[in-house]
Amino acid sequence: MTDNNETSGATPEDEGRVPKRVIGTPSPVGTQELLPGDEPEQGGTGYVLDEKKARRAERVAAAFFTLSFVAGIAFIVFYAVWPGHVGNINRAARSNYTLGTAMTLILLGLAVGLTIWVRHLVTTKEIVQERHSISSTPEDRAVFNQYLQEGSRESGLGQRRLLRRTLLLAAAPLGLLPLVLLRDLGPLPEKKLRHTAWKNGTRLVVDGTGQPLKASDFNSPGSIITVVPEGAEDNLDEIATGAVLLLNLPVDQLKVKKGRENWHVGGIIAYSKICTHVGCPAALFEQTTHHILCPCHQSTFDALDSAKVLFGPAARPLPQLPIGVDSQGYLIATSDFHEPVGPSFWERGRPKV
Amino acid sequence: MKWFTAWRRRPWAGYAVVLAALAIIGVVYAGASPGADRAQASDTKVSAQDVAKGKALFDQTCSSCHGANAQGTRTAPSLIGVGAASVDFQVSTGRMPAMNPGAQIPRKKRILNDEQTRQLAAYIASLGGGPPVPAADQVDPAHGDSALGGKLFRANCAQCHNFAGSGGALTGGKYAPPLDKATPTQIYEAMITGPQAMPVFNDTTVTPEQKRAIIAYVTQTRSEVNPGGSGLGRIGPVAEGLAGWLVGIGLMVIAAMWLTARKPKKKHND
């Protein structure tokens, strides 16, 4: 229990060197003193001002205060006489400039003026307050220790084991209670993440116009369009999971997966637009390479090969929507997606192979 | 290096370093956007003479890559069936004739004039049809519904060209060009022909009326004012946040340095 309150080691002065100066801080040489504590006591003001310099500083500070005043008047004038901000979004730019500049000058003038005042005209002597030791005195510690041991003896906590153990037992569930609260983070999303608005017979309609598409309309090689389920064109919740990228690919280059032979219509193929990484719209399509890119993290999918991941952080291919043609020639979905769209979630499970 | 060490110790050296850093950041951000060059589509009347002249032009400037009969070679695609719209787009934007093959043929100062472009287009169209150059009314932004155009643009174009048409990067050195210089005719032609890596939006998928709406949106977006001052390339919150942090915090650092720097004062007994 030894207290060592003396500062250990030698001060820089003792070692005969001066600490390196950081750029932007003033030079340690010259008239200034960083620690005025070892100066002879004077009482009263610590510094005298060079009257000529002081008058100049006073004028500069006053000029900034005047600037602040003028800007304040200008703000009121701009607001009242030349507003520009009322009723027209395009004129808001003008009022942003005028009012913003005026307000900047008001506050800047005040701040700069006050800073110059403090830096050049204030003559208060600087004082140093010594820091005291943080730890308690040895006497206080000894008394505390004594009280603690007396309390333990008098209450019988040390001897009565049954009491001590049941007390701890009673406290244990209390510590576990916060874990129970985690249950309220639910309920689980049930089947919502596994299904979209697509089902057998839903027509593919163009996002934005709602027009259904015939296979014969979407007949140019290298085409792309964003489609949504018919009936959900304005339902943002459904579009959020059901947005689909419709592509027209060269059918002879298509590598169709086993079991997906009837999922495309002569090279017209549909993939979920939602990236399997974190759910950005993966919709940058290069006609020349047949790659689909996600703009967020550069996941790249091969549209010819079941949207297989070629590059990037996505872990799974984009889910493919099985499509067909109805009796009138319109493109329809023949079922929902066969796997959940979008990013992974805890209880998603492994993708079906 | 002695002068540099001395300079570095000056009281204002710190401010100068911060200011220089800010200036460099500012210069990097200043994107130059020169004015649009106008290239209007010529009328579509075609004569046998035009086709003959176009053939002569083709032999001279295009056949070395696209083949003597425009059938395509290992370096360049076939032009049979691409149509007059494709020729007009590629030639009026200066992309063709290309200077050198690369990941992407860039837009540049055009080499063939309107008349030559029309003749070349007539020749290519005579080989296998294809989409014609759109009429002036078909691409007139004044007749387009820019709200609908905005909807379609954000769903189908913005992923590559950015929501304000500022362009963006693709893979392997390819990129979606900014749309600030594209004329209404060129925008229409690009949609219908799908130049380079761009996919095709044919007239039965996106109707001519809807294409005109998209053109109206793209051209109106250019004249949109920036109420916050600079648009910062209109590439979205990343650029805005970066500028706010660097410039705003830079100014705060300078202010903090000024406030805390100690001013030497004369002592009483001096």
C-alpha cells in the first residue's frame, strides 16, 4: 500500500532537449511562455498591451462586428423584399444563396470579432491549477476495509452458508431476464420472405406503364425491360419482392439447367431483379457479354447460365422465374419463384440444388 | 531541403497545408462539361444515287473492319440489318469511323458530315432494312410526358446511366456514357438499336410515345437548377457527403487551429 504521488522520470528540460513542435502550433522560442507558473508573482494584470497594436486589433474586431450588423440587416431585407423562396422550387436557389450568405456573415463576423478580441486585447493572467492524486488516502482505505469486515461478521454472511447460497440463487434468474426480452424481437416473418405476387398465369407487365407484353412484342435480341406482376403495378410491397428483369437472349447460347427446360420462351428469360447479396436492384445488363451487374457491390451474374455468380460478394444466382405464353400470346409466369428472392436470411435454409 | 524545413516551421505553414489539400480536392471535383454539339438527323428521302455514294464511302472508311460487303469480320460486327438509325447514331456521335479498337469506342468529334452520314445510312439500310432514322416530331421533347419518362428511365435506364443521366462504369473498361451531349434523335436511336454494350428497347416493348417521354425527361433534367449550389456531378449522396465532410471539416480544422494557436503577449516586466 504505497502511494507514489511524485511524478516519475525526468522532465524534458532535465534531459536537455525540447519536445518536437507540431505544425501549426507556435514556436517555443521568443516572448511567449507556455507555463507562467514559474514566473515571479505579480498580482493584478499579467500582461500589458502595446497600445498601438491594441488599437489596431480593436478596429479590426469592430469592423467584423459592423459586418455582422450589416449582414443582419441584409438578411431581413432579403427575406422581406426579395424573397424568391415562396411558391417556386426553382427560385429557392436564390433564397438559399441570399439568406444563407447573410446568415453566414452574421455568425462569422461575430465569431471572428470575438476571437480577435480575446487573442489581442484580453490581459487576464493565465493561472495553472495543479492536479491532485486520484486515489484515497491510506487512512481512508484502512477504515473502509475495517467497516467491510465488521459488516460481514455482524450480518453473518461469512458463516451462514445456506443464506448466502439461496441469496445468490434468487439473484440468478434476475440476471437472465434480459435474455427473455429477446423473444419480443419476433414474430418470425412466416412465409412472407418465401413468396412473391407471381403465380401461375400472372401476366408480366412493364414497370411504369402497366402494359402486358406479348412474346412477339419482346422480340429484339439483346432486349431488356423491368416487369412486375399484373395487378401489383402500384403495390410497392409486392414490387419490392416481385420486380423481374426480362431479357431476350440468343437461344442457341443459352445453357439451360436440368429441370428448367420450359422456364424460358425462345430465349426470353426472367430473373429476379433483386441482388442475392444485400438486395440492390441488379439490373446493369451488358448486351455484348450477357452479364448482369449489381451497382452496389459489383456482383456479376451470367445471364446465359442461369444467372450464375461470376464475380462479387453475392452467394447465390439470381432466382429464375419460370415463364410461358398464354392463349393470347402474352407472357405469363407459370409459377412463383422456386426459392426465396433477395438476400439471405437466418432461416432461409440451403438453396435447393 | 533546408529552405523547406524552415518554411515548414513558419506559423502559417499549417494553414497553407490545409488550404493546399482543400484546393487539390476542389480541383479534382471540378468537372468540366462543355456545351452540346448539335447533330440533327437529316430527312429520310433516299435515292439510288445516295446508295451508290454511300457504298463508295463505306468502301473507303468502313470496309477495312466491317468487311467488303458489311458482313462483319473478327474485329467488327456485321452491319446487315442494323438499319439507318444505327448508322446515324454511330456516325453522328463520332464513334464511327473508330480510331482504334478497345473496350469501348468513345464519343468524339464527328468525321463524316450530315450529308455523308445520310448516304452511308442509305447504303446500309439497302443491305437488309432495319430501324430508320426517327422523324423530328417523333423525338420532340416538347411533346413528351416527362413524368412518365422519368418513371421508365428510373426503372430501365438509371441503373447504368445514373438517375440524372451522368453515366457510370461497367465491367472490363466499358462504361455507360453520360447523356449530356446526346441529341433527342441520338437518344431514340440508342434505345432502338442498342449500341455497344447497351441493350435494345424496341418499339413494341417501349412504344415511340414512351420513348419520346424518356427523351423529354433526359433533356429536362439537364436544365434542372441545383438549389443547393453545385450539383457535384449529380452522382448522388456519396459525392455530396464527401464534399461536406472534406470542405466542412477542413474549415472547422482551420478555425480550431486559429482559435487554439497561442498569441505571444508581452509580459509586464519585459
